[in-house]
Amino acid sequence: MDLAIKIAVFAIIAQVFLTLLTFMRMGQARMASLATGKLHMRDIALSNDAWGDEIKKLTNNLQNQFETPILLYAGVVLVAALSISNWIIAGTAVAYVGLRILHHIIHTGKNHVPSRYKVFGLGLLALAVMWITILVEVIRL
């Protein structure tokens, strides 16, 4: 496996760890909330509405980790399977994950929506460039 593909695979691994971190943060926050006694299992058994805003931010961010990242996973797996090494693909994969980390920080922190939107859009742009590059490389095969 060449270095560019390896870097793109490392980007996937970083995204997986971000998802796992978000799961752990959300789980800890939920358990801490239940431990206070202000919220009971019956309050959250059928809906997430009763959770506080901080937990809702983590829950929403976790859901985000299963939306556009699938396009990263599919692209890098395709690149590896076809052995189409390309530094643009590696760079955009890394940029996308870096932007996902920044999005996570913004979303679960102050949640400044204009900043979050801008970072999300840049992440989509990185994915679009990655997929256009994959298309060009596949046409060249």
C-alpha cells in the first residue's frame, strides 16, 4: 500500500475514533444526568426530548458522525481497492477529518451556528474534491 492511500486510511481511522469519542462523551453525560436524579429513565425511554441541551448537542453531533462520513469511508475504500493512489485524495481525506473534528468542537461547545455551517460546508467541499478526483482517476484506468 503506498503512502497516499495509507494516509487516507489513517484519516478513516481518525474519523472512527472521533465517532467513538462522541459516543463515550454522550454516554458519560447521559449517565451523569441520570445520576443527579433530576431525570429518570421513564423520561427518556421513548424520546430524547427530556435530555438537557448539552446532551442534545452531543446526541446530534453523534448522529452527524453517521451522515457525510460514509462518503469518506466509501471513497477511501474504493481508492484502496482500485489502487488509485493520489495525493489530492489523501489531502482531502485528511482535510475532511480535520474539519469534522473542528465541527465537533464547535457543535458540542458554544454551538455557534454560522461557524459550524462554514466548517461543515468546507468539509463537504473537501469530499466533493475527493470524489471528483476519484472520478478522474477511474476514467484514467
